[in-house]
Amino acid sequence: MVAPDDARLSDAREWTGATVSQTEAEAGTATTRRAWTAQRVAQAIASWWNGSAAKTKLDGIETGAQVNAVTSVAGRVGAVVVNKSDVGLGSVENTALSTWAGSSNLTTAGALTAASLSVTGNLTVNGTTTTVNSTTVTLDDPILTLGGDTAPTVDDNKDRGIEFRWHNGTAAKIGFFGFDDSTGNLTFIPDATNTSEVFTGTKGTLDAYLAWGNVTGRPTTLAGYGITDAVNPTTVPIFSGAASGLEGGEIRLAKAPTSTAVLFDVTVDVFDSKVRIFEGGGTARGAHIDLAACTGGAGTNLLAPSWANIQSKPTTLSGYGITDAQAKDADLTAIAGLAGTSGLLRKTAADTWELAALVAADIPSLDASKITSGTLAAARLPASTTSAAGIVQLNDTLTSTSTSLALTAAQGKVLKDTVDGKQATLVSGTNIKTINGASLLGSGNIDTQFPAGTAMLFQQTTAPTGWTKSTTHDNKALRVVSGTAGSGGTVAFTTAFASKSVAGSVTTTVNSTTATGWIFGTVGDTTLTEAQIPAHTHKTQIGVINGGTAGGSPIFGANAPGGGQNTDGGTGGGGSHNHSFSGSFTGSSHSHTASSTFSGTAIDLAVQYVDLIIATKD
């Protein structure tokens, strides 16, 4: 038997198996027992760490990030799951960006759909088509630039202007108003064809006023203007002098401007001591118009023919073009045939009139200012009242209580005498009271007995007569005191009671975010204590000394005489332990978003007030 405390026995063990390879250590799947070195342990840990979710989470933490101490979220404590309503996003659709309308184009600045978009700063849109579906478009820029944002270097032969759509009631049309590159002119085409930004079509009509001086290329001839109802004096020859068989000088207007033959339509001549206009030329001149003889010398108007010499005179108003006269009809004929010179013109039947005497029924309402003589009946005169003017009756008594009678002058004298008698018997302080010792009798004003310097309040801008406005105090409130009156304070009334900013509480919610990157460093060694190693026991083989002598070799084994195994009481506590770690984080930066809300009640101290002044008695 070998005693448990035999010096030849110890707890030392040495593994003689093969060492684990790096591949086996990193894979961590081999089941064959192998020997481990510190290097293989580190390689196994590194392989596990690189593939762990914990490393991915730590990789997302930005360098220098700090833990935010959040005590509660939306009033809840502990392990809180935050939903979108907790951060004021209850109305936001919680869908992936890839599902948004136009999201596939966001990375290339493509289509973006939004209910309302506000751009602060400059906006640049690069693309082939920009469509604005707005009912009203307002621009602050007074000048619109078409054709690019840089100066062109070549002629692209394209027009510049505005293309518009319209409908003429039958079909849709394209119109154009702008600069025609081919002509260099401003053009308007209501029914246009757009071929690569070159517009063609029939020019439209402009409804506008043009300054005549700015019109270029104006013609200088009648034909240039298209005038056909005027005579060119250079093409109508005028002849003067006597001709065979004609009297005196004449003016001939020829049909053929280049002909010298007698082919006249009109001849103006002095014939039979008269100026006449003939309808023909030569000796057979036909009809003529005589003009008045020139008896007044030079400058006399000869175009004053006698009315008797005017032929084919019209006989109706319409023949003369008169529109402001009454045409003769049966009514006018009947009126013209009436006998007499005065009376009321009255129509008694169709086309029948008479001159009748004026009766009262013919004057249902006549202004009194038109009546200058005669007598009106009393019934026609309105009586006066306390609310309307009219005729009033006199009353010669002082005892009547009527509100429609007037006092006579005689009774007015009686009333005056009575008042004067009473006035003579009034004695101040005897049968009439005084005010502060001042009599009510006599002339002048009664002193109100306000001592000079008395201060009072008046609700008006200027001081009353006899008072002086004080400007010592201004923009102050009124305070009632029972002690000595004075003044104080440092802030003006309207300043102290103006609308004030208020304080309240601001609640800020910081949203979490995920950073991406790597943490590189070194894991420190740790020596496990007995309490930290796993709990375990030791087994010891019990044998005998070969040959039964102290110098013999020990024999171990279950078959040895008296042999077997001995298990000790065990050791180890299975406690936890730590490894130190030092390293650095490398990765992309990130930021946290925060939203804040303010709660409080606004205070409005702009109190209403009435302006008063302080005045002192002079």
C-alpha cells in the first residue's frame, strides 16, 4: 500500500498528446483530445470573436462614444421598448426606404415624391424634363433667362420663347410666342409646329398699340399703303388757259393722265359771269352748278350756292339725316289743329287732344313755394306738435298745460314782472343759501374754493380751464395707500405689464444609433484562483510495493493486492474571472438625433389701462 502522503506521489500531470493545430483551434469542431498552447487558445478566441454578434455590435460604436444615462423613456423605467409614438413619430409610416415611391432613384437624384417641399438656399435641377403642375407659379426674379445658364459658343439654330397649349373649341393647339432664330424677330404663331425647338406656322395677329415712330420700313406711296380711294396729284394733269369754244380759263380733270385730248369728266370754268362746275368738257358740258359771284375780293368763299339752285333736295327728316326731331304723326297733327292759346293740354282719346281749364284735381300735390297769392283754407295748414313744425295757436293765460299752444306776449310780460318782483325780495343768507359763504346773487363766478396747489385726477388729455397739467409722473400705475402719499418703483407701467416670455420644461429624447467599425486590442492574462477554477476532484491509484519491501517498485492497478482508487475531497469554486482589454476602435462616425418638446403656459401681462392726468389748481 502507498500512503496518500507518500513523497513519491504528486498532483503534477503532463499531457503527452499531439498539440491542436491552428485550423482545429479556429474551427472549434474537432472532438479528438489534443494538447493546447497559449497561442492556440488565443487563435480560437480570436476566431470566435470575429464571428460573434457581440463583435458586430461593438464594431458599430464610434470611437469616443459615451453611454447616455437615461433614467426613463416616455415615463417608463427599466427595460423599455421604445415605439415611434414615444418620440413623436406616431404618424410616420414605418416602412423601408426601398418601398418608398421613387426610392430607387434617390441615390441618383431621380424622382422624389413629397406632399410639400421647401428648399432654403439654391436649387439646381439637372435632367431632361422638369414638370411643375401648379395652378399658380410666382417668381421674384423680374428677368427669366432662356437658353442655358452659360453663354452659348455656337448657334444652335433653335428658337427661344414660350410654348403654350390651348384649344380652339375643335382641336388642341400648340402656340408659340418668342424669338425666331432664323429671322431675328419677335414672332407669334397661334397654331405652331415644334420641330426640335424650331417653330413654324402662320403668323398670328397682335392686339397691341405700337408707337408710329418705332415702326420701321414704312412705305412712302399710296400703293405702298394699299390705298385705292385717293388721287395722286402727279397723275392728274391740271390745265389752265382758254380752249377753242370755251370761255376764260378752266381747270380740267382728265381721265387719262398722260393724254392731251379733251377727255374730261369735270370742268371748273367762269361762264356767263359765274363760276360753274360742269359735269363734262368741251362745248357740250351738260349739267352744271353755279357758285356765288366773287364780290368780296380775295378770300371770299365761292362755295355758297343759292338754296333755290340746289336740286333734288330731300323732303323728309331721314333724307337730311336728322335724328333729333319728332316725326310728324297723328298726335302732332291733332295738337296743331287745336283752337285757343291757353289751358291744360290733355289727351282724351287716341290721337285726340284738348285745351281744358285747370281744376284742383289736376294739382294733386303742389309745392307751397309755388303759391304766391290767394288764401289757403285752415284745414290745409298742419298743426305744430312737440316733434313737428306747423301752425300754432296763441294762449293768453299762464295756467294752461297744453303742449301745442303758444304763450302770448302779454302773458310773457306778466311772467317777467312776477320773476323780477321775486328777485328783488331775495336776500343772500336769509331766504337764499350761499356756497362756502359766497352769495348766489349778483354777477360773476362763484369760487369753488379749491386751494391753489390742489392735485386731482382728470380723465382727459388737457387740463381744464384754471388748472395746470403736471408732468412729474408719467406711465405709472395708481396705488391706494392709507399712509403718506408718495411714489416709487423703477419699471414703467407698460414695460412691467407687457407680454412676457415664460419659462417651462423641455423634454428631450435622444434616439439611439448604430456605429460600424472594428475594435483592435490585446486581451490580458489572468491567473485563476482556486475559487475561480471549476469544481473538481482528484483520484489516486492505491497499490503495493513490489516484493513487499521498502525498496521495491510500487504496483498500481485494480488487480494489485490491496489496490484500488482513492478520491480526494475535491477543490475549485467555479467562480467568475475577468480579462483586461486594451485597444482602440476604428470605424465610421455617427450621430444621434434628438427631439425636444416644450410645455408651459404663456403669460400675457399687457394689462388694459386708462390714461389719467394729474392737474393742480392755479
